[in-house]
Amino acid sequence: MTPGLVIAAPASGSGKTVVTLGLLRALRAAGVAVASCKVGPDYIDPRFHEAASGRPCRNLDPWAMRPATLARLAVLAGEGAELLVVEGVMGLFDGAADGSGSTADLAALAGWPVVLVLDVGRQGPSAAAVLHGFRSFRDDVEVAGVILNRVGSASHEAQIRNAISSLGVPPGAPPGVPVLGAVQRDAALDLPHRHLGLVQAEEHAELDMFLARAGAVLGASVDLAALRALARPGRLGGGGGEALPPLGQRIAVARDAAFAFAYPHLLEGWRQRGAELLPFSPLADEGPDAGADAVFLPGGYPELHAGRLAGNGRFLEGVRAAAARGAAVYGECGGYMTLGETLVDGDGTAHAMAGLLPVATSFARRRLHLGYRRAVTMADGPWGPRGTVLRGHEFHYASTTVADAGAPLFQAWDARGTDLGAMGSRRGTVCGSFLHVVDAAG
């Protein structure tokens, strides 16, 4: 397996994504064939990775994916690469509500060393204590290097380096953690955000300029040779693990800024099992291919484009026509909302949607729904026979009104095993829910 390492941090907001992007671009500029992965359920950061490295980025989710799926995707990610850089999620030891599925869990499972990104913008020598605590917290996780981020000055950096170098090393323990570099505080390295994370890569007008800047800064600030020397081949195994079944043989897949949240590993798996994928853009008022036997509306940001979507007759009529001819029509999160009756945007304006499911959603009063989910299908459908067990996650701010209870799609539980009741809706060959499916349950 390609040698790899994990870029992690003590907490979200430490700057690990920008550091990762800068490292990917700097390594690429230095002639290193570098590939990447992103830990956990994330649609947005991987697209930035791909722009920085020039290679596909795959998610690795130790809670939602079977071990065989993790192994298969890690092998695929490293094909043709010299180095695999894996960006963590949240804080290093933060995972699902049941305590599992953290970046640390993946690092321990794969045997990859961790490079910790420390945001020292409001710290001095105390940063050494944070590093010491993270290094000693779990014996099966190796914090092998540290990058100081948002350093204020040369003297600030020197203070922290001196504190780290003075950390005591127990007898027989490996040498202290090397400081691989220090990145100065720089407002030009900030990325814009919205309610579900970073503004999408395809919406960033000056993305290449930003990546060039990040690559130049990280290339000058971090010892890339020392970073590469830390990497080790993973021990996840040889891959395997059958992908989830495709929704059909000819699947029309919505793909644009409103429907961008489709996991590449799912789409790749459908292709591997013989399906043909037919992309179309609802925002461009394109309908699904008339010959498709399935339609997939992924998640995304339909709430930001609700008025435009409501006026795109070719799109809406095309989806309705697919349902009328018996095609399997499936919507996830944003796609689920679009298949419903109405969508109320953040300004309180109601927009008519496809009307194929008895669902109305609203962003007028936003409420966060977030967490991993275990789901069991309640009838035969696109994911397999009744009783099929899936794992995925939920992340949205919509409130829902169901005009007619209809027939639910899933029975769902959270990561702790708490029964969440019925989830989603189905009517004929049309179904959907707020669940983002990741993998079959192991």
C-alpha cells in the first residue's frame, strides 16, 4: 500500500484543511505524485483536495464503512501515487456519538503516523502541553510530527519551539516530536464558509490562485522531506468488499452547484457493477435522460436555488415523467426536499417542487440535524430487499412538515443505538430521505 500519513488537529477550526491543501499543492509542485483522502462524512473538502493534488480524493469513514470498503478505497486512492495524505475530521479523538469512528481510530487501524496541526494563534508555550497530551492520550496512535499554525512572529515561534524541545521523554520512549514547520498568520489563507461548511470548490472564483498561495506558503514553511520521511504503508489489507447495488442500469445523476453531494465511491461502485451514469443539471433546466431507468438527486444546496429550480419546468417535468414511466427516483437530503411538495427558503418564501413525495420543508426556522445513522429499509427498493441495513449520516438545517404520513423508507437509529423512528418517504417507485447513505452495515 502507498505510504501514508494523517494530518489532524486538536479541534475543528485549527486550519488543518488549509494546511492540507497547501501541502498537497506544494508536494505536487515539487514533483511528488501525491494523493489524498478525507476522514469522515464530507462532500466539500475532497473537491478542494482534488484541485490541489490533481488526483481523485476519497472519503474514509471508520464508523460508516465496512473494513473491506475502507481497505478498497485506500488502495484505490494510492494507485499511481508516491504518498497518501489523509486529512482528519474534527479533533483527532472526536468521532461519533458512541465514541467510535474518530481520525485516531482510522490512524490506529491503518498504522499511519499523525502530523498534528496546532493553532497557536492564542497560545505560547502552552502549545507544548497540548502536544504532550495528544501524544500520550492513546498508545496505539503515533503523533509523529507537528506543524505550528497561525504563528504571530519569529519570537512567538521560538517560544513554542523551545517549549516543545524541552518536553521530557520517558526512558525507552522514542525521541520527542519534531516541529516540521511553522505557518505565519495570514488572512489570505482564509476560505469562505456557509452553513454546511466551506463554500464549494466549484464556486470559488479564484481557487487556483488561492491554492498557489497556500502551496507557496506551506512549501516555504514546512520541511517537506521530513514530512515525507514519516509516511508508512498502511495495514488495512488488500481491499475487496462489494459496492452497494446501483439504483438501475442507466442512472440519471443530478450534478451541479445545487446537487453536488454525491459520494464518488458510490458512483464508482455503481459503474463497477455495470451501471451507466448519465449526468444532468437541474440548474440548467435539464431533465433526466428519457431512457434512464433510475434518477438520483443527491444532496446539496437546493435551498439556495429554490426559486430557480421551481421555475425550471423541463427539469421538474422530466423527473415527474421518469416517475410516471416507473423509473426508480431517489432523493437524498436536498434531493429529497426537491421531490417534495414545497421548499420554503431562508427568507420565508415557499417554492413549489416536484410534488412526488408528501413532504414540505422549510429553512425559515433553521434547526440542526446532525449525526451518524443506522437505517433499515422498510420495503423492497433501490437499496435492496426489505430489511437491508445501511450506514450513513444526516446533516441539514431543514424543518419538515409531512402533509400525509405516507409510507416511510427507513427505520433509523443514531450512533448510540437510540431509536429515531421512521425516516423518509416512499410513493410508488419514488423515495427519499435526509439520510446520506455511505455503505452497507458490516
